[in-house]
Amino acid sequence: MPLHPAMATAAGSGSGSSISTAPPSRHFGSGQGRLRLAPAPSRRSPLLRCSAPGAGGPDPALEEQRRRKAELAARISSGEFTAQGPGWVAPLAARLARLGPPGELAAGLLTKVAGAGAARRGPELPQATGSISSVVGEAFFIPLYDLFLTYGGVFRLNFGPKSFLIVSDPAVAKHILRDNAKAYSKGILAEILEFVMGTGLIPADGEVWRVRRRAIVPAMHQKYVTAMIGLFGKASDRLCQKLDKAAMDGEDVEMESLFSRLTLDVIGKAVFNYEFDSLSYDNGIVEAVYVTLREAEMRSTSPIPTWEIPIWKDISPRQRKVNEALVLINNILDELIATCKRMVDEEDLQFHEEYMNEQDPSILHFLLASGDDVSSKQLRDDLMTMLIAGHETSAAVLTWTFYLLSKYPNVMSKLQAEVDAVLGDGLPTLEDLKKLKYTTRVINESLRLYPQPPVLIRRSLEDDMLGEYPIGRGEDIFISVWNLHRCPKHWEDADVFNPERWPLDGPNPNETNQKFSYLPFGGGPRKCVGDMFATFENVVATAMLVKRFDFQMAPGAPPVEMTTGATIHTTKGLNMTVTRRTRPPVIPNLQMKVVSDSEGRTFSTAPVGVSTASIASGEDQQEETPDRTIEQKLPGVLLYKEKLS
Ligand code: HEM
């Protein structure tokens, strides 16, 4: 998730001059084996910023970005960002800073005095410090990568009086997310999202979270997700029709916004049975959803939290618009809840584990039919949370997948060959998804290179140890999934889009079998509840689109660069030329290995089109994911269900 305004504010107000000492050597992991590397920028620049084919000649914006990156790398190496000081200083400063301007001043002084004079005691966290000017204009997680290469898997980042722990070490990530998850809350994230998600499942902590997770997870059962495959197909087909028209008219298309509309249409129907139909036209509610989403993103990156200023929040046109949008959405949600309650009262269906109303299979319907004892406000918060969680993430995955496919035509050809061989004329079925193995690997790999969100946020609720480093209560922590997914120590050719790195007959990659070096859906008790849903959705959309069309970057399209919102967006859209495919289908030579399960039943290869945790494919998952148990088995697919104790 994005940075909190506090970070930017603190960084902006911090002195530009920082304590200058020699930086630690480039290394990975905390206290683990160390590895010296060539400077980072040259290794990864091709994927971080790519100009569109056809743009021709050196791009001045790209050149400028490369120059800024090289400058930042040089400044990091010079030691400009390296601070020293006792480990208690930053947490205390962070607490002081929360007391308002006088506290911030005291915190700033404390940081400087202690940083300059104090002697080191015991293992102390490497510290980086600096001013925001060094990272402005970048997606914030990019400079964090360079700092990780220099300071290691756990380090403290000080911006003036504010301080954050940056975690890029898989063992430490596992400790925070899974092994000692109870000692961490969502912290800053809950504060940022409160205005829109209230106490919905993503920001909620403690008892509220436990009760809501227990209510919501069962709603996403196997039968529900299977029913959703039809919905994904229909929505993707509507997008295909739109692209057909663009292809016939010879018009380029901006795919990022189309993917956003596709996934909005899907999630509205899936969560509360609402037909946004945003692929067909704009209406007030679609606009209200986007106003709210953009506000959430603005709040997470804005240097000054103007929305907290008492009078400003009432008179600012922007805030008024946001408030109006929220009222509109809440009213619609209230209506949908009321309608659904009536339906539930009138139906004869007996509630059971895999309960689903065929006319309205939505999560809302399941929750109401289950007798979920919850206030309307909490129900609205949960629905809103799932709307946002399931919309932006999937849209971003599709955007970056198609960007990568345009850069790697060999992958596209192989993908199209598989899709041609598997999909018939109708909409994809569950059986088809099981066969779309390479398509699933394409999505797995896209999520490695562009994790959504690129950073997970936590706050420590008690003193703890992160690897060898002691930390205090109240530390704000960013687990950089971006860094974990691109760590050159763990991944060969980390920046290369290579779906083949995941064998087709191997297990579906997940946080467990990748030992927390791969966290596309988080991990531990707060792992994504929509992982299986999202994987199917992305596989269906990708398969249907590439079956029908070829995609190329539009001639003269601006370079595709990243910016940070709740997920990774492009700065100027993904402008593509779409053409109807004319090639005859090619039959691929896909190797299918026959394996047997623990009960001796045989089926072909690893699960495909299957999620990373709700569905797993090996006994290692069973052993290493204590919070989930095998519930049901389909041929080739083991379904896991959470223990909801
Ligand atoms: C490709 C699409 C998706 C990606 C990459 C994704 C990723 C994630 C990640 C990384 C987390 C963990 C956040 C953390 O630990 O701080 C998460 C949590 C969550 N996701 Fe997803 N998600 C996706 C789709 C969905 C969908 C479709 C839904 C709902 C239908 C959903 C609902 C949620 C919820 C409710 C949580 C919070 C779970 C909790 O805290 O107990 N997500 N997601």
C-alpha cells in the first residue's frame, strides 16, 4: 500500500542535509550471507521504465529518470543517507511526533542530537535518512529497492522526525505476517482508509477483524468461485466486443482504464449483485466509486493531510465531492442490503456450507442468508472494502500482464498457443482453467514483477525481535513485497519476465512453498480472502483477450512508467493497438505429467488457474500453512479451507 501522508510530510519538513557517514556494504537479508553487487540501476532499469516500441529515439523523460536514478544511487553510496544512533531514538521520536508540532520539533532535535553523539550498543538497525527531495517524482517503492541493496533486509528509514522500518527479508516478513502476526496491526493503513472502509476487513484489527473474517471467508466457497467463472467470462466478452469495435475502427485503446472498468463490473456483481456496467457507460455511481478511490490514493501520498483540517474539510470542493460520493455509494449499498434481505426472507433455500442463490450468488446474499449478526454500518464497511480490494488489484494485474506481454512476444506466442488449444467457442469453464497452465504461470510471474500492492503495512503492538534486531512497540513497518519479489539473491534474472521459472508440473507458487520470498496475496492469518477468485478472474480475462486479439504498444505511445496509488498504476496509461487475430490455432506441445495424490488417486500435473493459498497443490502446503486444512478435492485440485477457530 502507499505511503502515509505523515511520511511525506515528515520527509518534506526534515532538513535536507543529513548525517554523512560511510554506508554499510551492499547486502541482502539481516545478518545472513552477504553478496556484493554491481550498482542496482543498470541491472533493473529495463523493466522499471520501458519506452513503448515505436516511440523511436532516446526519450527525454526516460533519460531524465535514468539520470535521477543514477544520482540517487551515487548519493546512497556516498553515505549521504546513512545515519547512526541508538535504536531507541527513532521509536521515541516517532511517538513524540504524534503529539503535533511541538512534539515534532522535539523529535527532530532528539534524532539529530542522538544521531550525532550516541555510541552504538548491541546490534542496531542500519539506518537510512534523507529528505523527500531525493525520492519525489518516483513511485516510492523504487528508491526503497536501492536502499535495500545498500542497507539490507531490515533497516530504519528516517525522514526528519518520522521513522519507518523497511523489511525485505523473507524470514522477517514471515515472522511479522505469520509467526507473530498477533503482535502487529494495520497501523497507518487503517488510519488512511478509515474514511472509506471504516472497520472493514482490510483495516480492521483485533476482535472486529476476527469476527468479520470468520463471517466472510466461508462466503467465498468453491461453488461460489466456480459460479464466478461464468461472470468473469461474460464481463471479459463485453470487453472483447469493445475491443472488436476499436480494432475495426483502427483506434488505439487505453487498456488500463478498460481493465479498471472490467474488474469494477465483475466485483460489483460478485460482492453485492450490482450491475455497474461501466464498460458500457458512465453513470453517477461509477463516477462516485472512482472519486472515492482516487481520494484514498491521494490521501496516501499527499504531503499535507488537508482533509483533517476542521473547516477546510467542509468547504474544500474536493472534500465536498468525496463526501457526496460516499453518501451516494452508502445509499446504494443500503438499498442493495434492503433488497437482498427481502429476497432472503422470501426464499425457501436451506442455509448450508456451500449455500448459493443461483439468481444472486453474491457475497452479500450469503452473509445475510447465513444470519450474520452484524450492524448495517459494518456490513457496508465490509462490502466497500471488498469492492476496493478486489477491483484495483485485479485491474493492475491485468494492466501489467498485458504490458509485459507486449514486451515479450515469445511469451505471448506460447500463451496464445495454449489458449487456442484449450478454449473452445464458448466461455471458459472450470475444466478449461485447469488446463490453462501456462496462462496461470504468466499471471504468477506478472504478480512477481508487479505485486499489488507493492508494500504491506504493519505497526508493532509490542516489543519484538526482527531477526537479530530488537524493536519497540509502535514501530511503523513497510514490508516491501517489491523488494522480496526482485531480490537478486533469491531470483535468477530477477527483473526478467520468465513464466518458465515456474515449472508447469510443479506446485502453484505461493508464500509457503517460496518461503515468503513470494507474497502475491500476503501470508499468514491476514492473507487475501479473494486469492482464488482473483486468479480465476485474471486467467479468464487474459485467455479470452489473447485468444481473440494481438496487442502491441501503440505507435508514439508515451513510455510506460509506474506511479504509486493503492496499487501500481501507469503514469500515462497503457495505450495499445489491438488487432483481431487471423492466425490459425497452433496445437502446443504441453507436457502433462501424471502424478498421484496422497490417497493414490492419479491426475494430471499441478493445479492450474488455481490460487496460491485457498487452493494448494502439495503436502508441503498442508504442513506449512497451519491456518488452512484440506476440505475438498477436485481432480488435480486440492481445496483448502481456513480453520476459523
Ligand atoms: C489479483 C488480485 C488481488 C491481489 C493481488 C490481492 C492482494 C492482497 C494482499 C497482498 C492482501 C494482504 C494485505 C496485507 O496483509 O496487508 C490482501 C488482503 C485482502 N484481500 Fe486481496 N487481492 C486481490 C484480490 C482480492 C479480491 C478479488 C478480493 C475480494 C473479493 C480481495 C479481498 C481481500 C480482503 C478482504 C483482504 C483482507 C484480508 C484480511 O485482512 O483478513 N482481494 N489482498
